[in-house]
Amino acid sequence: MDLDEVRPGEHLVCKIDKIYPYGVTVTLEEYPGLVGFVPLSQIANRWIKNIRNFVRPGQIKVGVVLSINRERGQIDVSFSRMNTINERKKMISWRETKRSQQLLSVLAKDMKKEQDEIWNDLVPKILEKYNSVTDAFKVMLESGKDGVKEIPEKYREALYNVVSRSMTITKKEIIENVELRVTTGTGLMEIKKLFKEMPKNKGVEQKISYLGGGKYQLKFVSNDYKTIEKHIKDVNDYLIAKVGKKGELNMKRRE
């Protein structure tokens, strides 16, 4: 793997290799053959008395590329400059990529093809439309073998078989508590009509429950939070516009 492929500021998944009093060496999980070094000053954002209280051999962490020394063939990395949110995003992305590679490896074995051939035939086409290969696999799992048109037809059935026996979709859920009173018209009938005509999204299951005392629970379920959040915005905009000056409306997300 060439050092020129690594960029300063890039987030890298690192595996702790050797620990020294002055820092640690790490293997770069996404760049086989390349080694990184994390100086003691970049291990954590606080004073370090014993470096082994912060890192251990074999530990997986996410770091930021500080600089690249081509003469020594070394990449200097920082753990302390990586915030929790970006670290979590990177780890999720890395695990999804590893999982996709494993599934395509199984596909290659099933079809008696080289993994590189499978990867080159599928991945570039998938990424033209989807944010990740995993996203495309989830669509296929839901919609059937022909659900992702970017996948060449000769692979669809075999890939669907691999995906369907290896992946499950964990549903995501968001609940909003709504306090609603309509002071004009027929009151309860107005509220029933309001909820009946509430925006719908075929990718989101929604359930309305009456809690008593003018309080309702709106439950939204889908495969991903992004889809739910977009739908909730449509619902909230609708409720605000419809209730307006005709009543009282209070919406609160349940933690």
C-alpha cells in the first residue's frame, strides 16, 4: 500500500501494536502494510502517568492523521484530536465495510469467482447511488433480489441468498408525545380528522395512541433514523399548520 494514498486529517481505524513509554505503534486497518505512530502527547487530552492506563495491545481506536513521513515510511497519528461523535461514525462505517467485504467474499466463493472481480463488478456501480454497500444490501433484503438495479442481473439471485441468510434489519424507533386541544368546531371529531389526514410515508410505520387528558403518543418506526426524522418534520409541520389558532399544541420527543 502506498503512503500517497493516505491524507493528512484523514480518520483512520488503528490497532494498537507495540507500546513504548514515549508512544505507541499502530497498524492501519484500512491500509494493509502501513504503520502509524501515536506520540505520547497525542494519546489523550490529559496528563499521562502510565501510558498503559490509556491503551492496550490489540485495542482498536480511531485516530487522525497528523503528518506523513515518506523517508521513514511512517504516519503520525493523534488519538486526542478525535472527538467521540466522529470516532463513532468512523467505527460504524468501518464495521459496515468489513461486513460487506465478508459477504462479497462469501458470494465469490459461492460463484467460484475471485473476490477482486466481484468487488470491481459490484461496488463502483452500487456507490453511484447508495452511500454504502451495506445500504444497498438492506434495500435488497427488503425489496427482493431485483430491488437494487445497480447490481448486475447475473449476481442478484446469488447475492440475495447471501444477504438474506447473513443480515437482519434492526428497526429504529422514535416516539413523540403530543398534547392537543382543539377549541373550535366539534373538538374530538376535529382531532380524529386531523390524525386521519396526517402525512404518511411508505418507509415509516406510524401508530397513534390516546393517553388520556388530551395527550397522544405518536410512534414512528423505520429502518433508519434519517427517514424517521424527515417524516417527523413533515408531521410536525402539518400539525402546527392545521392547529394554528384553532387550539393548543405541545409536542415533545420522548428520550
